[in-house]
Amino acid sequence: MFRAAVWIVVLGFIFKIVIDYRDWLDLDKDVILSVTPGKCQNVIKDGGAEDLTHVGNGLILMSTGLSETPGHIRALNLNKKLEVVTMSISNPPDRPDFMNKPHGLSAWRDPQTGKLYLHVISHASVECVEAFEVDEDKLALKYLKTITDSSFTFMNDLVAVGKDQFYITKFAHFPIHDTKKLNLEWLTRLRTGKIYFYDGEKIMDAVSSLQEPNGINISPDNKVIYVAEWGAKYLRAYKRESTNSLVEIWSKYVATGIDNIEVDPSNGDLWIGSVQVRWKVIDILNEPIHGAKHPAQVLRVKLSDNTITQIEEIFSDDGNFMSGTSVATYVNGKAVIGTVSNTAEVCEVNYLSKPDDVKRGAWQ
């Protein structure tokens, strides 16, 4: 009798693990509904825009070419003809791996001088962050310095909070180039991810034991850091301490693979690129496994007093129109949507829900 009871418990435990793993891989998601906010115009046909940010006055900066060598920083002015310009770089370092596989980026404007600075993660032979000064009129970059640290392995995204000061997410222990070990680390769901803070001279641990932290950004009042924990499907918020350490204040399970986060400075809304079906994005930088197309999704997260009040799906596709969405931002009625290594689109947003719509079925 006792032996039978033990077996029942063991089988129940195994069954729970199988169900949890099925849900984590999204094997139960057979149908992806198409949601389009309005007419879309393609602005990048190849190379993608893994990350992008609105720096003001309709100017969007993009990191493109994560799957290419070298990559580029490109600019799009929404107030002019929708044409993407590759930004020139003056005074670049003499390194063959300079701007190799550019990934997350973040801009910071000096409130005293008005100068705009850009930091970009580059997966060079030594993982690093490249720092630039931005010439907004000429759409050009001036190289300033390269920042690296022995802690950097697979860095994903960063948010600048000052000149050469930023929080940065460490996605995994193994580097992006080692796809076999990286996929194994991913499938075993190890919590090797971290958030670091760089103060201009040294690195400090801000948060540890995360499951593939991805996108990171900051609230308009600079008091709260938002992090997309891609591996666990959680959106997390942390209060910034005076020491620049982070204390978690809330977390929300969102049941989708959230990637980069953009913050609307006017109201604090979060705009997040994500992928709904996890198993289809294994080794996303190479060919899709079993011929799978990478789905695409954009979420808008509304906040009140830095607490989630509503989550709205703005865009969704099964991968035929847009593949592998990683980021989105909202500017003057338009959503600029980027993908890891494929295309980028500018879509009109004809409808955004209001607080009263929550009771009518918005995703909470």
C-alpha cells in the first residue's frame, strides 16, 4: 500500500513536470490569431532591427544586423519620408570585429548640454558595449569608447541612466556564438541570468538568479527599472536604491516570450515586442527548426502608480507577414516594430483601448 502511494506521488510529480514543460515551450498553442493595428509599411527588408528607441522629435535609432557581420546603427525620421539611413561612424577603432552583431541599445540625453549619447551591445570576440555621441542633424555617430568586463558573456539589453552609466542584462552564461551550449542552457531552464550596473568605472551585481533576462528599461521618473524575464515569461519591476542596487516591487506572469521594452515618456506605457510560441524560436539566429516560422507579437502594458492595470495586444502574426518580433515603440499614432534579424515595419495604430475598456475584456 505504501509502495503504491509512493509511485502515485512520483508519477504525479513527473506528470506535473511534463505539463509545466509543455506550457513553457507553448506546445499547446496551435492557433495564432492575426491582429493588425492599421496599415503597415516596410522600412527594412533584411537584417532586422533587434532593438530600437525613440530619442525625440520622431527620430528612431535602430540596431540592425544581429545575424550579420558587421552590423549597423540605422536611423528613421517619422516626420519625413519613411526611409532608413545607415549612420556613419567617425573615429572608429581599428578592430576587425568592431560592431559585430549589434544587439540591445540605449540612448541618454545630457540634461545640461542637450547632447545625445548612445550605448550599443556588440557581440565581438570580447563581449562589449560601444559608446557613441549622436549627431542628430547629420544622422551620424562619433565613436567614444569601448566598455567591457570579465562578467560580460551573453549580454542582451541595457538602459543608460547617465553618461557611461547603465543597467545591463546578462541573458545566459554561454556566449551567443556557442549555439549548442546556449540551446542546452536554455532547454534546461537554468537561472544563470543577471542584471549588472556599470557606474562608469566598475560593474556591480544588481539582480541575480534570473531565467534569461532580456529587455530592460526605466520609468519616466527614473525610479523604477522594468525587466523582461524572457525565460520565465515574467515582466518584473525593481525600485532603484540610492546605491543603484535593485529591489523587486512587483512581477507579472504574461504567458508569452517578452523581449525588448520601450517606455512611452508621455504616460509611462510599456511597449514590448514578443514571440508567442517558444519552441519555434530555438536557435533563432539560424534556420527555424522543422521549418517553423517565428511568430510575432506586440504588447502595450498600461501602468498606474507603477502597477499594471491593463495589457493589450496591439499586433500578432503567425510569422508569414512578420517573423520574430523583438521590439516596438509608439510615436504619434504609429508603431515602429522590429524583428531579430528579418524586417522592420511602421504601422498606423487606429485604436488603443482606454481605461474604461478594461471591463469589456482587455487582457489583465
